[in-house]
Amino acid sequence: MATTTIRGTRSPLDRLRLKRASPARAGTIRPALEVADIFRHHGAASRQAHAAHLGRTERRVMAAIEACRTPALGGHVEHCADCGPVRCAYNSCRNRHCPKCQGLARADWLAERQAELLPVPYFHVVFTLPAAVAEIAFHNKAVVYAILFRAAAEALRSVAADRRYLGAEIGAIAVLHTWGQALHHHPHLHCIVPGGGISPGQARWIACPPGFLLPVRMLSGRFREGFLQQLRAAFAGGEPRFSGALAGLARISHTTMRLWCLTAAI
């Protein structure tokens, strides 16, 4: 991770003119701008503008981050009996999405993943969902996101196992992102894939060609095929729930759903 480069890059958010709260105590190092600051100043307007794509979970997370380490969550008073200073320390929200509360956990997770790295090149592969399918995912997160993980893993493993391309068993780390850079609902899966895999007999390492992992068209086609197959199976089993603008999908036939999925994914 190029942490020094990231920290040294000027963020567009630095242009926002927000009043800074004073540090809790002298000597405290506080970033010039925090996610909580943005939520407190623009959260209400953002929630109103994106009301159709914000569920209870997202609203609860935003509220927790806004209230984190403020009087809203209570706190305690620290007093030194020797030198006399008094300091009010407010409680943390402890939400797993809060960048302040989970900073140490994030650092530990990165250290553990770095310890697992192999001495080989790595590739970044992203699997995305079209807007029409993303709407279904918003109302059926557990079902559709599970399909997304399975379809991506099966596509990577099946194409890599083909002797025409790599002929090896590969692995990957996959991380789900549900929002795009413009803060709109955009489910996609980031996969970090080593440049090679284990031979069928598990006797040797098979490296991919320099700068090339797998053919993109073959990988995307295999992913689309697997995703639609599992989505149709879920629909046939009555798993997805449809509401709002998608309520009409609950009444269509299996054949229509199949055609709709194919159209939405092309």
C-alpha cells in the first residue's frame, strides 16, 4: 500500500470551507477534514437527494458517524489530581464503518493481508452489475451480493483452469463496494488475483505471462452467464423481493424474467 503517496495527495475535499472544531486537547493531531465533518454539514441534504437509494442501514451508519465522539453519545470527565487539567472525553460510536473507530482494525487487516502476499505480480479485476440488476440488488442485498461473489469466483477459477489460458487453480481476495465514486448506488466487486496458480497435480506453480492474467472477453462472458443463471434460479425459488418501481417484476413469468435479465446484462 502506497500510504505515503496517498497521504501526500491533495484531496478535492480540501476546497470545502468548513469550520474546524477545536481539538479535544493540546497536542492532538486531527485531520483537516473528516468524514464526520462532511456528514454533519451535507448529510441531511445528501439523504434527501438520494432518498430512493438510502436504506435504514446506510442512514444508521451516517447517524453513528455524525454523533461519534460528540456530546450526543455521552462521555466522561478526566481530571489529573496532581496538575489539575480537566478534559471531557466523549464516547465513540464503535460502528464498523466509522473511519475513526475502525482505524486500528483496518491497519491490522491490511498488515495481515500483506503478510499473505506471494512473491508474484498481482492483478486487479473488477466485476460490475448493470443499472437494472443493481436496482434488484438494492432491494435484495443478501441474495444478489451472494450471487455476485459466487459468479465472480466461478468465472475466475473456471477460466484459469482452462489449459488454453493458464491451466491452474487460482485464488483471490474479493471486496464488495456498493457505491461509486459519485456516491451513487453501484455494486461492484474488486478482486486482487495473484499472477499464477497451482498446477492440477499441486506439484508446481504455473505463472501467467508477464502483464497478462486472463482474456477479458472470456472472463466477462463466463461471469455474465453464471450470474444470470443463478439469478434466474433465485427468481424461480421466490427469493428476490420486489417493491417500489420493481413491484411489477414479482408478477412476471420465469421466461420473461430470463429475457429481462439477458437484456439488462448486455
